[in-house]
Amino acid sequence: MAMAEDHASFRIPSMDTLFLQREFGGLHLLATRMRARVDRRGIVSPHL
């Protein structure tokens, strides 16, 4: 609760960030349901 009351350090993420998080969550759920095996590290590491 203290973090929510401290408006100087806490900001609501932008809508783009929230939608991206939602997309990744949906993709994860879909891949899990399909029992897909994905090399996430291989996909993400070139971009980091």
C-alpha cells in the first residue's frame, strides 16, 4: 500500500506496455495448450 501512495516513484505503465504484456501472456497460454516446445532463450537473446 505504501508504494501505491507514493506517487513520485510509482507510475502506471503505458497502454502499449500493458497490451504487450497481455499478448505475451496469451501466446504463452496458447503454446502451453498446444504443448509446444519453444527455444525462448534462442529467440530473445539476440535482442538483449
